[in-house]
Amino acid sequence: MSKKITDIVTWVGKVDWELKKFHGDEYTTNKGSSYNSYLIKDEKTVLIDTVWLPHDKEFVENLKKEIDLNKIDYIVVNHGEVDHSGALVELMKQIPNTPIYCTANAIKSLKGQYHMDWNFVAVKTKDTLNIGKHTLTFIEAPMLHWPDTMFTYLDKENILFSNDGFGQHYATESLYAHKVDKAQLYEEALKYYANILAPFSMFVTKKINEILGFNLPIDMICPSHGVIWKENPTQIVEKYLEWAGSYQENQITIIYDTMWNNTKKMAEAIAKGIYNKDKEVTIKLMNSAKEDKTDILTQVFKSKIVLVGSSTVNNGYLFSIAGILEMIKGMKLKNKKATAFGSYGWSGEAVKLILEELKEAGFETINEGIKVNWTPDEEASKKCIEFGESLV
């Protein structure tokens, strides 16, 4: 089902209510998602992006209801990842000679994925395409979040088609940000930034400032996932600048895994100590073997201090802690402190090894951590409480 955005721009994407996992199972999409594709009808007709591969045939059939495919003059691919380009193969079977405008890196990406030599036109920042009364301007945005990414700006309508930038995995028929629950929207927008764009925060700040320097009027931001920012569209730009600036809230997150609940008892005692000292700080306890990893990374992104705990097993730490530490390392976070804790029976190396991983991930380690031999008794529990108090 298509939806008019302006007199010349129509949304022709797909709302995916059932999507619960993304990027394999790396990202949990509890609110579903959408794959936003846009059709611009001027003297020339332009299609901006397509949809994810499982919906390719549905997309093409719906597009036929909106326009004779042979009347599509240009296709713009802002980013070659399959959730945006997946329907290209099905579409290009029917209009094989249609020019595809994208970055040079996107040509590599699309050829590498689909092994097709379509009619590619490589564009760079400030290259333009006149389509009649309006002009498209292309803006390369490498590492937001792939090297092939670009934004496309439509003048007179003052629309920025931002692909993965400013998006969220959020399914809604409302289409516009001002028509959905704001708390839910920003929760999903922050989660999206933390899990997709946080490693590239330096590029985010640089690119946003570059675009602002162009002095382009922006009346609407149309990402390729989630809602369109129509009323006060730069609110999300301001949030991105905030999130990209070594973001933290007044929050301490405690992540742990435990074999026989001894490390869990430590985590709870440390949390009690934090609360004793500061009742205003938000405390999150998250078992990495049971909690969704996307949610864990989001809470890490929000935190000023992160504690990671594990039982010692085979002279190391537990499997789920290894995985979450690797993912945290990939976030390339700054301005965060950390420490470690854990119980052990015989050797007790986990705390030291976790601290090394946290340092490598860019965290400032507060202390040497705390470890408890066997099950915490009253004295050990008191030390854990004092450990928590000392963090505050």
C-alpha cells in the first residue's frame, strides 16, 4: 500500500510487523520494522531504495499499481545492504537498462552481492540530478553505517532521504514521528543508534556538521527504517549529535553470568551498595545468558559505569560474557568507566581477564575489581556492598 508524502513524493515501502530478528539474530526488533522506499514523480520519475529480499515480489507488484515500471527513469540506491537493495534483482528483470545512481563503493557492494552489471552511475558529494522542476543532490555518508552509504536531498520539497541515518526498527502504519508514542520512538531510535551507529560516532558528528554547513533547508527527513521526521525534523539530528558526543546518562549497568548463582549474589550485593550511596542513579542488572544482547548494548551505551561479572570456568569466563565483551568492544565507546567482579572455586582468573578486555574496549577501569572464593558469606557480601558504595 502506497502513501502520499507530498504532491510528488510517495512512500512505496513495506511495513514488517512480524520481524523479530535482524542482521541474522544480532539485533532484536521487538517493535518490528519497515523498509522505506520512495517514488518521486516529476518530469522524470525516480525510485529511491527498495525493500528487503523476502518482500521483493510483493514490492514489485505493488509498485506496478502505483506506476508503469517503464516510466521509472532513475533508481537511487543510498546503501547497498540487502534490506534496502533486496528487491533490485526482481525489479531489474523488468527494467534492466534503468540507470542506478549510487556511490562507487555501492557499485562494488551491489556487484558483489548480486553479480549483475547493471547500468550504474557513480556519484559523489554535491553531484546533482535534475528531474524537472526539482533537483536531487547526492551527499556521500561513508560509515553511516557502511562505506557505500549516501544521503539524497530533494530541493523545493526540502526532503533529506537519509537511508539508515536517523532510522529506527519500528513498525507503524502512522508513518510520521509526531503520530506515534514519543517514548517508544526515542527508545527505538536510541537502541538503533547504540547498536548500529555507535561505532561510527566520529563520522556521524563530522557528516552532520558538513550537511549543516550546506545550509540546506530541511522540512522532512525520510529514513529507510521506521518513521518519517516531519514536524520539527531536526529534533533527531540534535539527538544524534548528543548521542555521538561520548554519551552517558546517570546510570550504572551490571552485566553478569553465573554458574551456581554465586556471581549473581555478588551482583545483587554490589547493586545494593550503589543504591545505599546514591538513590538517584539508575541501576540495571542484566544476566547476559538470559537478556537480549541488543538491550544489553543499549544499556551499556547509556551508562557512565559498567560492571561485568563472571564465574571463573576453565581459567576464563563464561561464554555469554565472552560474546557480550566482544560486542561491547566493537561499539568503540568513549567516556565510560568500568570494573569487574566474579566468584570462583579454584583459580579465579575471570576478573583479571575481564578487566583486560574492558581496557581494550576503551573503558577507564576504576579499580582491580572484586572476586569471592566459593559462595559469598556474610563477610563477603558486606565487601560486595562496600564495593558498590565505593563506585558511587
